[in-house]
Amino acid sequence: MRIDVVSIFPEYLAPLGLSLIGKARQDGLLELNVHDLRTFTTDKHRTVDDTPYGGGAGMVMKPEPWAQALESIASGACAEAGSPEAEGSSAGPTTKPVLIVPSPAGERFTQALAYELAEEDRLVFACGRYEGIDERVMEWAAGHFTVRPVSLGDYVLNGGEVAVLAMVEAIGRLLPGVVGNPESLVEESHSDGLLEYPVYTKPSAWRDRDVPAVLLSGNHGKIAQWRRHEQFRRTAERRPDLLAGFDAGRLTRADRTAF
Ligand code: SAM
């Protein structure tokens, strides 16, 4: 997968060089390019914002630098030196890349959406600042990209960068080979509509608290049953909304007998 991120604060994306995502980039599992929007301006002040039409507080991001940046990325001109596209060895994308526009007014980012986006070959993230990006950019970009405004949650951040850090991590860890043991992706919270069961490690007794005895029993059937029960209990306690929307078709035969 290739990811391009456009931001006026490229340094904000530096953590994407660390940990599993950083290693995935080193191993060639993920190509990630960060672009400074200001390099696509044409005035000496490198202006990216202006006052809003209709009045009101704050500034709005100007359309021209965004169009320059996105056109350049869509044409492949922004590929990193040394990448296949930069060296002309690629026939070019056959489908439109997905342009994700982080926005509190977008569809909610979920694990299901992370799985969906992890299937794409190319993702482009446009980090807004101020009051957001001139709306015409999204309309125009639909000619080059599949445009998806996406929200991290029902709150307002100062910019799209933090949302991109979260989304790239959630998507990137689903790419084949990024997480060492793919089994660990299977039983996670939200993978099947429930939260994960509680987890414990050594020592078995700590500050007057014991690890649940079943986990020390060696009985794998009983452990699986306990974990499944805990998934339902915890989901009901913490996220009853998830349980209300739980698809009964996901109930296993053991679930139907036990609960
Ligand atoms: N005026 C906008 C509104 O009310 O919808 C909020 C603008 S916010 C201060 C600046 C930028 O932060 C947005 O353009 C977006 O890129 C990003 N942002 C803020 N909250 C976000 C959220 N919950 N999810 C994703 N991106 C967010």
C-alpha cells in the first residue's frame, strides 16, 4: 500500500516512522510519503488560508494549494525518489486512489472501515486546519479520487494530523506482515462486534489480586468459554450500544448454548 499525507505540519507525522508502522515502511510493506502543503503555494508568504466568505470566525484553507498538491500526488509526481513510480516502472494506478479528508463532519472511523481501507492500494490523507478546507476542493477532487470525509469521533481537534496518526496506525497494522502474529488481530476488540476479554500476565498473584483460576487451569475449552463470556459481560457493561447492534448471525454454536 502507498499512503500520501498532505499537511502544513509535516513534522506532526514523524511518529509514523516509529514502532510497527516505521518497521513496515523499512520492510517495504508500506510506502508513506508526507508532503508540506506550503510547497504547493505560489506567493512569497506561502499562504494556505484566507477569510471565510459570509463572515464568521476563523480562517478557511484556500483551494489552490490543495489542488496543486492533490494533482501532483494523483499523477504520481510526488512519489519518493527510488520508489517504482518515481522511476517510471509502474503502469500507474488503474483505480482512483481514496482521498480521506479528516473532518468532525465525516463518517465515523471504525474497525470495519479500517479493514475496508486496508484493502486499497493507495490512500491520500488531506489534513485540514483552521475552519477546514474550501468545500470546492472535495467536489473537484472527486474527479481524481474517491473522496471520503472521515471523523475520528464526535469531538473537534485542531487539525487532521492526529486523526491521520490514528487512522494510519489502525489501517497499517492490518496489512499483511505488519503484525508479527496475525492471530492477535482476530480476537481484538471490535473485530467481531464485541470488546476484548480482560488479559493478565505473570505474576499470578499481585497486590492481593489473583488471576482468574480458569486461566491457570490449562483447560482450553473452559478458557475459551470464560473469555467469550467476558467479552459479552464487558461489552454489556461498557458499550451497551455495541451489544444492541450485535449481529445474531455472529453467535457461535457455543454462544447459543452458553448464553
Ligand atoms: N470547523 C470545523 C467543524 O466544525 O466541522 C472544525 C475544524 S477543526 C478546528 C480543523 C481540522 O481538524 C478539520 O478540518 C479536520 O481536518 C480536523 N479535525 C477536527 N476534528 C476532527 C475529528 N473529530 N475527526 C477528524 N478530523 C478532525
